[in-house]
Amino acid sequence: MPDLTRMTDDRIAELHGIYSQSLFGDVLPFWIQHAIDHEHGGFITSLDRDGSVIDTDKSVWQQGRFTWLLGELYNQVAPNPLWLDVAKQGAQFIDRHCFDAEDGRMWFHVTREGKPIRKRRYAFSESFASIAYGELAQATGEDAYAEKAAAMFRQFVEHNLEPKNTEPKFTDTRPTMGLGFPMITIVTAQQLRETIALPDADQWIDRSIDSIVKNFVKPDIQCVMETVSPAGEIINHFDGRTLNPGHAIEGAWFIMHEGLHRDDSQLIEMGCNMLDWMWQRGWDQQHGGLMYFVDVYGKPVQEYWHDMKFWWPHNEAVIATLMAYLATGDDKYAQMHAQVHDWSYQHFPDTEHGEWYGYLHRDGTVSSPLKGNHWKGPFHLPRMLLVCLQTLEKIQAKRAG
């Protein structure tokens, strides 16, 4: 039996083979075969277990995310013309159908033909479009894509800071702020720094990390909050006490990535602390895997799906533990990586039809056989596989001196 408590050269080679086969032999072919809408453009991601379409409506998030993925693969892995062609047609669908002409904001949900159905109060559609345009700018050298990428980033941050023409979801009785905005600002700015050399990327990253550390990270109770008051205080009600360990672990690797980029030991330590604390709170000691929601004080959680196992928190934990090992060389992270990797690969993959199930019961049995919807698509899993391949190569390079 291999020693999973250490990241040996054999283990690195084994993982590299698994992730490469998963990405290029399974996950990417699944989405390229089933998601591309050859009639109307863009991508249909509401797919049954075998890839058959169960709903033709289109998530605007997934239009941007799949376009980004294909552009990232083209720029980082190989200049495959198919990937670039499909990414361009994804961007064309976004351009033609995903913007509200009245205010310039993006829709969240459109029909197959691109007729608008819904717009959300937040502007994450803009953040995903931004990184998609950024990859196409890098791949093609076309200034128009770079201009769109920068404009969408501005729209994303400006709308989140000062929403316009948007009815608030709650009254101002108990104001809150969430972890999502600073987290997504970090990773979006990181992507645009790489693809279009966004001039103020570092400033936005600094601002967002400062917000997370000041308001959401609670060293005294070893926790990362999901929702806090505008002053960073814990709100002792259901919503305020509810933690999402996978989301905080995702934020942890964004910060670790920045620490590695800058060779900043303090950022690396912060990211590792966030991972350690939320792993401790989220890992299911009875059945394995990461709980979706837990209460900061150990009280019952209001959401009835709190103990389900979703695909994407496990994707983020696989990345975070491997990145923490790269950053520190600590064998504890090799063991944590093996733990979440092995649990994930034992329960999520569909060995018959490919890709991963998205939603499991607490014990790891399948809750729903669908492979995609407006939330699950070609993003978290393929991003995990790609980032892990890159991280393993960095570990190998580091060992080679």
C-alpha cells in the first residue's frame, strides 16, 4: 500500500495521472460532447446522468465559466483550435444575449435562444464574463476582448460596492456583508492580472484580502465567517451563524495562491490557517467528506441540506490541501489531500457515463443523478483538475531545485 501520509514521488506521479486522465479523458470530453449548442450558440448545462438535456434554459454564469475554461486550457496547456473556437462562440452568445440593454448589466438566466428570464441582485455574471474575455484577449491578442474584460471587472466591483436600480433583498434593520464578494474579487483580479495585465489588480486583491482578514477571519475562535455585520461582528441568528466550510476553504487557496505569487509567508500562513480551521469544522468524522453548512457555535443549522456532500467544496478542498503542501512541505497537508481526494474519487465519479455527480447524501450515496444545472457545470471540477496538475508540476520543480 502506498504511504498516503507523505507526498512521495510515486504519489505525485499517481495523482498526475489521475488528474490528467480525469480532465482530458473524461470531464472535458463530456462537456464538449453534450453542452455545446450548435443551433443557437452558447452552452446547455442542465444535463442528466448520461449527458442528455433535461432543461434547455441557459445559466449566464456557465456561459462565462465554460468560455473561461476553454480559453485557460488554450493558453496554459496547448493551443488547441477546437478549444479556442468553442470559447469564441461562447463569447458570441454572451455578447448577443446576456446583457440588459437598459442598464448594461448581465442576466443570470436566459432561454436557449437567449431571451432574458432573470437578473440577480449581485453581479457575479459579470465576474465570470470578465475572466472569459480575459482568456480570449490572451489567446487572440485582440484589444476588444481585453477592453471587455476590464469593463466587466469594473462593473462587477462597482455594482457590488454601490448597487444601482436594484431592490434590496432585506430591509436595513440588520445589515450584513458576505464573504463572496471579496473572495471573487481576489480570484478575478488574479486572472486578469495574468491575461490582460489589469493595472490595479494588486490593489483590488490587497483591498479584498484586508476585508477578509479584518471582517471574516476570527482567530480567537479559529473560524472563517460566511456572513457578518458591516463592522465584522458575528450576528447571532441563523444566517449569521451559518458557516460554509467549502466556501471558506476556496477563499483559503485564493489567498495561498497570492502568497505564493508574492513569496509572502504571512499570506501563506493566513491561507493555511483558514484551511485548517474550516477543515476541522467541516469534515464529517462519521461518514467522511465535507458538510455543506455548520453552525459557528455547534447549534442546529436551519438549512435542511446542511449535511449533504456537494461536489464543489470537495473540489476546493482538493486544491487547497495540495497547494498548502506546495507552500509549506508539511506532510499533514499531504495526508489531508489524500483524505479528501480518496473520499471524493470513491463517491462522486460516475464510472459508467463520466463526469461527477454533484449532490450526495451525507453517507456518500447519490441524491440526484444530474450532471449539470444552472449551478453545476464545466467549472469547479475541471478547474480543480487543471490547478492540481499545475500544482503537482510546481512541487516537482521545487524538488528539482
